[in-house]
Amino acid sequence: MKLYKVALAPNPTKVMLYIAERKTLGTDIGIEQITVNTVKGEHRQPEHLARNPFGTVPALELDDGSFILESLAIMQYLEAKFPEGRLMDGTPEEQAHAWDIERIIDIRLASNMGAYGHATNSPLGYPADPERAAQLLSNMQAPLDYLEQLLADGRPLFMGDRVTIADCTMQASLQFMRFVEADVMGDRPNLRAWDERYRERPAAQAVLKW
């Protein structure tokens, strides 16, 4: 299998973190990772559009030559393909809670974080939009408060002692925030402590660049 990715973008980054976490926990999935240079516009070239007609990353090429194009679908496929040591394991209730946290982060936070980065200090050169940035920051407050309260019991990760895709999704977006020099966490000591802990993990050390 081959993963087409770029190091900064949150969606491929969370897949990269996922693969690294699986390796740390004993399952080396063995995916070749290939960088698509989006700065040079390689994602818009025919070669990549043949893999992904939407011109985005990530894209996972399977051994049969087919492609999976969405980050969540890629991770769900790898969970099913390599079930031993999967990240979203446990009882049905534990799995549901883990996916619930991940979906809250992805839908209510990550999408707003990405837009906020481009509205304040876009790496793609988009003009700043202070009014939109203020609204996006406002949108983030409730989910950030939710995570702060979730961590209030002293748990090291979102699901306790066990890393899940939720941790990968959150950290992928926070790396993008660091790159654009935006601090959206505010006065939330529990969340900041989680951030520091996660960035010390071997998987994070292997993947994160910012």
C-alpha cells in the first residue's frame, strides 16, 4: 500500500499519526508514504488527479490498485484490515465514546481550526479575514470547553490511558495551528497538559514537524 500525503495538512497528518501509533503499539502496517508537493501544485497535476479526482491528500493506494480518499475511511479500513491492536478497541460503549469524541473534534473543531488558520495567516496566501476569524474562534469555544472538562479527571488521553484516533485528529489540527502561529486553546490547562503529553509520545516525535 502507498499513502500519498503532505506533512503539514491535518487530514494526512492524522493518518500518519495513526500509522505511527499502530507501529509503536506493535503493528507495523508497512505503508509506503509518498509526499505530494502541494506548494509546487503537484496535487493538481494529472498524475495525482488520476489517484484522487478532487486533488486533495491523503490518498491510500491499496494493493489492488484502488484508492481510498478520505482520512477517516482510510483509518477505518486499516482498523478492519489489521484488527490486532487497533486503536478504536474495547467494549461497544468504549468504542462509541471514542468515536463520539473523535467526531466532535473533527466536525466542531478541526474544520474551524483549518478555516481559522487560513483566515489569519494562510500558508496558501489567502487574504486575512478578521471578521470571519472571530466567528470561527467563537465556534471553537464550546468544543474546546468540552475537551477541557473531559480531561478534568486527570486522564492522560481522551479515552484514559489508551490512545485513540481522537488524539490523532486533535493533534493533527493543533500542529497546523502552531504552523500558522495561532493559539486557540486559551486558558484551558487540562487541554494544554494533554497537548504537551501527546507531543512527547514516540509516534508524535516521529511524525510532527511543528
